[in-house]
Amino acid sequence: MGAQAGAEVGLGRLAGLQALQEVGLQGITVTEAKGFGRQKGHTELYRGAEYVVDFLPKIKLEVAVTDDRVDAVVEAIVKAAGTGKVGDGKIFVWDLERVVRIRTGEMDGDAL
């Protein structure tokens, strides 16, 4: 039926994600988030005092697509958000059990 792809990428990489429209994506949810991965946090200086920022700003993307489009969407996110550096983010893909378009009542593949 379909899959959901979620990605967390660095805050400055949102502009490059316009490439998702080129693979025929019809909808996306973008949320500002904070988190850390292997890079952990970082130290900042504020008014002469050092402090550790544990969470870094990220962009969280959520898309629901038919099974035949999953690879193209993942590839587009990797191409748009990847720099080859720590902090590029991760992509998670999982199966959708059910989808309902509230407005029309369409279900599953028709709702995507």
C-alpha cells in the first residue's frame, strides 16, 4: 500500500529539499525539532561563560508515499541534505498500515 519516510536533517538544509517536488511528492510535513546524534552537542560562549548546548536545531520531515516511490524520495532527501559531514541526519522508513483522507473518505493507496 505505502510507506512513511521520516527524516531529521540539519536546519540549514531545508532549501535543498525542494528536489522532493521533482520526484512527484504531493505533500510533506516539516517540523522544527531539536536533537543530537553522534556529534552530541557543542559548547558556546555567552557573556563570558561557557555552556554546553546538548540539543542542536534540526528539521523533521514526514512524507507518506506509495511503495513504488519510496526509493526515489529517499534518494532525493539524501541528495538534497547530504554533505558527507557529521550532522547530515538520518532517514527512517516504515510501512503504513492504513491511510484515510478525511475530506473524501478515500483510503490507503487512493488517499496517498
